[in-house]
Amino acid sequence: MDVRLLSWNVNGIRAAQRKGLADLLASDGADVVCLQETKAAPEQLPTELREVPDYRSYFASPKDRKGYSGVAMYTRVEPRRVVPGLGRERFDSEGRVLVAHFDAFVLFNIYFPNGKASPERLRYKMEFYEEVLEVAKATVDGGRHVVICGDVNTAHREIDLARPKENERTSGFLPQERQWIDRFLAAGFVDTFRLFDPSPERYTWWDMKTRARERNVGWRIDYFFVDEGLRARCRSAFIMPEVTGSDHCPIGLELEV
């Protein structure tokens, strides 16, 4: 059986509902839809976002900061359990993670921090990265397959952004950020999109202020990763630039389970 997984940084779930999210949930047929940067606590959402037909819904949001961060998951298949966070308060207080335990794999839906605001936020981002690597490795070492999706907030290689030279000193393409992805892959995880598409100019985020999407001046910063044991079960991995409604577009993975 194949499962279809989607991931999308919606840059505000309530705004996205009016700009294409409702259509995506109604028409795509995905088994699991993971959203990042929802910018809303569950109690702030209208009923149609809390109770989507044919889906169970799960949410994580910051404890004391409304309109910031947040992740959501809609799934047709009921997980064994869903856990908000990675297990450390320092990283869980911003509502960036939902971990769903399915029979075939553990799915991490993660909105990774952005490091542009300050040196302190960059340090937090790098420490968050290390925590994700540690938890993911421990999960695999414990005998479970792992799927990690979300907005990683870093382009891995020069092929993954339109203007690499101009952004070498910008968070999102700094050497230490890119090196973490190198280490993550070396630790036994796979960038699924690159299994199927080696081509340039395949982006998932565009700067709205400069209308960069119209010119396809973008970055590929959203990913589906799987552990090495799932590599052979990946049937397709794709980007959906035709879906608008956010400065990011959805990405997807079809996996045999």
C-alpha cells in the first residue's frame, strides 16, 4: 500500500484557508497533511479547520505567544499516538513539532527555527538542529522507521537556491547550517526529493516582497527526509509550485508501507 504525505508552510493557517488550503484538503486525497507556521492555537481556529471531513486533526502551538510558529497535522489514518515536541522544554515551548507514531513509521512534522533575526536565534536554530538529529537517530536505533518533513529554513546546496553567491553570509545558506544537513544525511537520512529530481530551479519558498515567485527566484528549504531503511520504499517525491496561498508551496512524498 502507498501513502501520500504532504507538507506545507502555510504562513498563517487562517489566511491559507482562504487561499487554497481548503481546496487542497478537499481534493488532493493525501493520507497525511503536515502544516507549519500556522500562527494560531487550536481554540483560535474556525470549526472547518479543527474538524476537517475524513481527517483527524492535531495541533501544537507556543504556550505564551499567540500568532507565532505552530504546526498542525491532518491524517486519515489514526496514529498510535501523537506527541507535541521533542521532549525538551527549551525547544518545545515554541510549538514547532508534532510527532505521530504510525504502525509503519514515526512522522516528525517540524517547523525549524529561522536564524536571521540575531546571533542568539542562529545559535538556537543550530542547537535545535542538533536535538532533531539526536532524537531522529535514537528513534531509528530503537527499531522504528522515520519520516521528517517541514520547513528546515536552510537550502542545502547551491542548486537549491537561485542566488547562492549573494546569500553565502545569509542565515539559511550559512556554512554551518549547510554542514548540519551534510551531517544529517551522513547519519543515515535521505533527502527524498533529490532521489527523483536532480534538476536546478526547483524551489519551495519565494520572497513575497520582491515578487520573486513570478521570476522563480527562490529557495528549496522544505524537505521530506526518511531513514535509509525507507529509501527503497519511496515511490515519488515532488514539489507543488502551482499551489499558491503562502510564500511557500507544498511538497509531497509517496511511500510504500
